[in-house]
Amino acid sequence: MAARLLSLIAALWLATAGGAAAASPFADWSAVVVAGDWHASDGGETEGFDNARRDVTAALARAGFQPDNIRQFSTRPERYRDSQPGKAELRGIYGALSELSARTAGGCLFYLTSHGLPQGAQVDQAILRPGLLANMLDQTCGRRPTVVVISACFSGVFVPTLARPNRMVVTAARPDRTSFGCGQANKYPYFDDCFLSSMPGSRDFGGLAAATRECVRRREVAEKMSPPSEPQIWVGAELRPMLPLYAFERAERTD
């Protein structure tokens, strides 16, 4: 009964919001997209994380997010003047979450692609630990619908700490598994590649998460990568019935 009531309230809100919000339920959402490293798995250079940052940002805009409500961060921002990312550092990321949430009334999205450790994920020279990210989101996004995507090895470690009734948490791997595709020759890590390729055919974040997980599974089997990364999906009870109401705008991937 409570889930049905939440769905009805959300549907009424979306129907009466008017203007841009009626055209896209993400028009008043904020989004922060972070490339947390530039090193490949062998220690060399890779553009994979920044390619994912750039193209996830573009995919979100096609899905209905307003470009002015998206902030990008890179460990080497001076190399990407076209997309003008900020410097990937924890204080700046928190500042962007605060600034965006103060001037938007919708939900929040946080996407990080980087290397991971059992303790958290790399953001330049720092480790973003699950407890810190949870505090950052609690203080900025609060009770708003929030989608968190962590593309990194061992990223399942974030799920228990980030779990809230109003959140969806999607990770590239179990807490005890690596993910794949961080080599110098990879355009994107496998998970980011699957996220991007699955988005045009997905209706909402629930469908996208499931399609991304299946895409990763198929690719790892095809390329004989083992043990499998097993991407994780967690959806809170408040957000679950509302997810279908947040439908993506239809736009084809152009890259």
C-alpha cells in the first residue's frame, strides 16, 4: 500500500510540474560525473576514465538532464577544454554537490569511474571511502531520489553504507571482485562501455542497470575474463516504485 501511494504521489507531481519538468522528469535533477584516475591497470596512461566521463555526461543530457545541472571532474582537466571539467578532488566534488542541490529541486545522480580498492575508490591521490560518500550525499541530496553509480574494482563495498530508502546504488563489481577494461587500449572500462551501449535501449535506470549487468556478464564470458565481476544493483523501498516514472528521453548514441 505504501509503495502504491508513493507511486501515485510521484505520478501526480510529474503530471502537474509543467514546463521542462513535464517534458523530462530529469530536467530539475543534478548530476556529478567524475573520472577519478588516468592510469591504466599496468601503470601507463589511459583515456578510458575520461572518455567515460565525457560520454556518460553526453548520454545523461540526451536522456533529459539539463547540461547546466551537470558537473564533470577529471584528474587532468587541463587536457579537456572542450568539456571543461573541474579538478577531481574531494572538496571540489562536495562543493559541486552542494551548489547543484541548492538550486535544483529534483533528484541527484552521482557517477564515478576510476580504479577501486577494497577500502573505496580512487579520486586522484585520495581514496573516496563509502562512509565519506554517504555523508556527502546525506548532506547535499538528503531525501531526494538519488542514483549512485560506481564503476571501479571492488565497488560493491559501497552498497551497504550508501543504502537508503530513497537511493539506487549500482556498482561495477562485488566487494571482493575486480572489474575489467582499464588497459591502455580500452576506450572505456567494460562497465562504462556497457552502461553507454545499453542506455539508448533502456527506459529508465532500473532497466539500464539490469541491461548493463547482463552486458558485462556476456562480455566477460566472451573474453574469458575470470572471476566474473558480478555488478551489484540495490534499490531502496521508497525509490523502487518511482523508478519507472523517471523515464529517459529517447535519443540515439552518436559516438
